[in-house]
Amino acid sequence: MKIIHLLMTCLTLVFYLNISGQTFNITERQIQINTNNIFRPASRITMISSLKFKNNYYSIFEETQVYDFGQTRKYLVKYNPQGEILFAEKLQQELSNSHYIDLFVLDDHIYLQLNNNARYILDAATNHFTETTKGNDLVYDDDHYKVMYKNFGEWGEATWFINKKDKSEYFTSLNGQDINFLAGKFYVTNLSSIWEISNPKELTQCKPNQYYDYINKKEFGMFDSYDYRKGVTSVYKDSAQYDPYNRKSIDQLNYIFMTSFVNDDQLYQITQLKGSTAISRIHQNKVEIIHKFKEKYNFFSWYNQFRNTRNDYKFLRFNNGYNAFGFFETDHHNIDITKVNYSYDTLQYVKSDSITRLITDISNRNMLSKKEIIELEKATLGSDIQNYRTSINHNGYYPRKFEKTDIETINFVKSENEYITQDIEYLFTKKDQELNAIFIDWGRTKFFNSTGKNYFPITNENTSENDKKFKEKYLKIKEHLNKLGKKIPVKVKPGKSGYEAWIINGWRFNLYGISEKDINGFRFFICRQEDFNENE
């Protein structure tokens, strides 16, 4: 192996490798995409799936709301190699709720497929997915064979070779996600092994109830056991035993094959070593390392994003740090490694959550509008986490009378320091946009990994200091309420949380109890006294 040229320009690094007379062009680059104003504040963002299409990238990001019961939503974001975002769209509900998303390119279109094979095509005009004809499990296609792969979970897996000429079908229990065709033979790459199929007709022939279409139509596809070794020859198998049901066993492997690709009539692998990623090939049943990269790319696959019928092109995704991911792309002689960093708005610390100001404003007014509340939150640096509800089912503190009223809620978060964060929800009637109730939950500040000035540094594990901060906040609210009005006696039903209450200018303020130590938070509820029912 000889490095014959090295070129560096800004964030792009290019290597030209001559390997036994064959050339690899290895390009490394970094791009930055700015996702501000796409995602909600107070959320964790994860890239779960990506592809490259017509020299642009398409990524599905999953946003998990930290301070709102783990609510999630997914977005499709398109951006170019310079990091410029071309569009960002929320996925429709049925797609956003799915844990299984297979994003791939087929016949010059982008598709998304769910685990029930429901298939959606991306409309280039609207940038939305629309449902189309139900898909299948195609992983390879040429003039002679269609290859299908299906996983049955604990019942195993199967790969079908369907002969296009005579419609006969043959199958093996090998994992056929990664298939290459070279010199008249099929090669199946698994994590710890590589297999050769010289003639699919030497595999187990399907009976009528084992045909792919028959199995695919069943709700739970299962069939009789069969000999997966029939018609299959081992090219290489790791000396360490790999158990797919034991995650730790993967760490024992000497080589982990992520994929294979063809270059100039040779089969190469992208391979994980103990501390780095490498290009390898199998020679006389031994792994030969062709090129070792300086780092180990943490490849991942979101369920089964593996559909690719080309021998010389593979697109792998890796995660190389918080708010960072990347793509490892092989295209014949070219290997492109692109690292992507992204930023988005998150929360900053505020000097005060302004709770005493809010209590005073409410106590002096008979009515507050939605517009006034939004202005107050903006002025006091509240972050709108954009979770708008139209029912009270999620919250047992709201009076039940609102079950029969058209209501809506808005939700803001303020982090006062690394100890305490306020999550406040306002309830309004839709008809007059008048404030009717407020529910506030103070909890421990959660870690956001942000690097900007005054952003969350790290979760604070100082328990005694944490308890102190919560007690100070609790007493400050209680003292302020005592200044504005007199505490009233309350009856607490068995099994209900204990609280203290004040009625001021027709508003009822319920401050719920706090523990003595290991304090994780406390709650505060405000509503009109006429709406409150102590027996609920």
C-alpha cells in the first residue's frame, strides 16, 4: 500500500491509495448544518436514518421532548454538501409514531417503508411522503434473480432467491441483508462471516407454502426448519463465536464486517477492528487489512435500512459524538467520509423563573388573556416547547369541569440554574382565550450537552445542594403567598397529595408538599376558586 498524494483544503482531506495496482480515492470532509428554528427547545435530537440522493443528503431526525413526558416527533431534513438546509418537514403522524423506518432509494425515487411493508414515496413538489403500493423485502435484483430477505425475530430469518425465468424459489436461513454478485457468484456478508452461493438452485427449494409471497401475506410469517448450509460455502468465519442474542459477544470478534462492496472484480469489506475501522478483503480464508483508518466509526443501522442493489455502492451511517453523525460512502474506487455537526436552539439559564411576579399579576387581576401570558413568558425568557393540548386527560390537577369545555394549553420551560427547572402549563378556554388554570412543576435540571455560554454544563449530582435549592424556592413561594393573602384550611382525601392553599382575589393557589431530603421537585396549581372542587 502506498499513499501517492495528499491534498488538504479547509475541511476536506483527500487520499489516493494504490493497492496492488488498484486505486482508492478516500475523501474526508466535515460539514455543519444549522437546525435552529426547526426543532423545539428542551429536546434531544437524534439522526435515525439518512441517505444520499442526487448529491444531496436526506436525514430523518427524531426529536424527544425532555420536559414533556418524552413526547417525540420526526422530521425529514434535506441539505446539501455545503450544509445548507433545503427543506425541513415534519413526518405525518403514522410515520412519526413508527419505531421502524426503512429509508431508501429505488428507481430514482426516495421511499420510506414500515415493518408491515406499507410504503410511502417522497413527493418532490410537496416534500411530503404519500402512501403508494405496498412494498416488499427486496434486497437485490438483476436480470436473473430477485433476492428477498425477511426477519422473523425469535423465529429466525430467511433469504429467498427467486428465479425470474422459471419462477422457482430457493431459500437459506442466512441473513441476506448484504448481498453482492461477483464473477457469477453471490456473496453474503454477515457480521462475523462471509458466505458464497455459486448457484441458488443448490439451496433448499421452496414448497408452495414457503414461497415468499405466501409468507409475506401472513400476519406472522413462519415455516418449517431447513438446512441453511445446503448450497452455501464458507469464505470466512471468525474464530470467536458470535451469538446474535448476546450483545456482548460481538466484542469478542476479531473482525466485524459492516458491509462488502465490489471494486475491479474484487470483494472488499468495511471492517471494524478493536480500535479502528479498516478496508479488508479475504485471501485464502484469511482477513487481509488493506487500509486502516485513524479512527473507529461507530456505525449503526436503524432496524433494516439496507436496501441497495448495487455491488459497488454502499452508504453507511455512523455516530461520532453528541450533535454529530456521519456517512461512510463507497462508490467503486471512491470512499467518501462525511462528518456532520448540527446545532439547534436549546435552553439557557435565566436569573429567575419570575414566579413571584406571576403570582402578583394574577392576584391583582380578575382576568388574564393568552396574549398577556405569552408576552410575560417572552419578557422573562420562557421557552415555548410547542406542546399544545386540547384536553385535560394528561393532568389530574385540572378541575373536571374542563372535560366538557373546549380548552387549549401552552407550555413553557425556564431553567433557573443547574439545579432547578420550571415547567409551566397554562390552560385557556378556546372561546375567549381567557386564562383559567396554571399547573407548575419544578424538577431537577436535565443535561443538554450544549457548549454555548451559559448553557447547561452537566447534571449536578450534589444532592445536599440540590435539596437546599428546592427548599429555598419552595419557601420563597410560600412566603410570597402569605404576604398577599391568608392561608385557608384544606381537607386532604386519603391517598391524595398533601398541600397548603390560599385564596386571593378569587384565585385559588395550591402549593403541594415537599419532602425533607432527596428532593426531585414539587408542584403548584392555580385556578379560579369557583372552578375548584375539593372532593375531586
